[in-house]
Amino acid sequence: MVGSDDDGVRPTEVVLKRLPDAIEESLYVHERFPLIIDTSEQAARFLKYQTGSFINQNDPIQFTKKNLNRALVGAMQYGRTMTLKFDSLRSIDPVELFEVGLFPSEILNRSEFYKEEIWQSIIKPDLGDPEPGEVSISTEFVFIICTRDDYIPPALERVMHVIKVVENSTKETGQENSEGNGDNMEQILSLYGAKEIIR
């Protein structure tokens, strides 16, 4: 089950159409990277086609520390979305997932990852990256964890902003609810034609 985070705020429940807004709020209001509970996999289908990388834990070719490093550096430098997709977060092995200087555990905590000594440590000039002093984090960079299971480890809940994609949200107005009741694929397609978000 999902509990409340440090400031007592319950996970944000949104219909799929409101997901881009919720991600923006996570970054610029809560100043945390988003962790998305996606039991129906509607959000995963949408995130898979965003500009950037979508890496499924079940893909052993893609889900390697070296590939995670390359995806993270590219997303961070060019303002892309990096999404990690998990069936469940119940059995994540930090030793297998994280490595200092490649894919550091600080990526889970936005305020920690944005420290220069952390994000600059993942840049590899020997692999074609610029020198660390010539790189900066793009304002458009987003790191996302997406999981089918509604269990969120307390350690993640403390440092990421939890968003749950639901079929109908009691937090939405009646009109918005009716918009969220359509076919899942139509909802996903409608996101691509949504009005651009201006910060």
C-alpha cells in the first residue's frame, strides 16, 4: 500500500489526460522526480513514446548499468525523459541497479542528484561525452519510475512524488471525469494533441 510522504500529502491521483500536468507539478512544485503507479499500463504506453528513453526492467539487453548511464547522460544533457519501467518495486536489488559513477542511487532524490559532484560523476569523456565542466543539466530533463504495483517502498516515497493513474478520480470535476472515461488508446492519443504547457 502507498502511504503519505513527509509533508503528509497523499499520492496524486489523476486520469491519464492529466498526467503531463501532474509530472510538471511534481518537478516544479514539489521539486521531486515523479514515481508513477500505473496498474492499467496506460501511462507506460504514453511514456514509451516520449522523446527520450524508456527502459523496461524485463529487457536484459537494455537494463544494464552501462546502458542506464548512457540514457541518463543523454536525457540530462539534452532535456529528455528517462523512464524506468518495473512490474513491481517490491524486490529491487540496489546493488544490481545502482553504481557510483555510472548510475548513482542519488538519481532517486532530485535534490541530491542535482549536486555537481553527483551528476558530473556520470559523464564519461572516454565514451564521447564532453568534459564535465562543459555540461549542464537541461531544465527539460525528467527522470521517471513507472510501476504496475501500487506498493511503493518507504525510502522511495520519501524522495519521489507519487502519482497514481486511475480510471476515474474523485478529485476531478464531473466534466473532467467524463473526459477520462473514454477508450484508453484515445486518451493516450489525445495527449499528443494537448495544448503545450507553458511554465
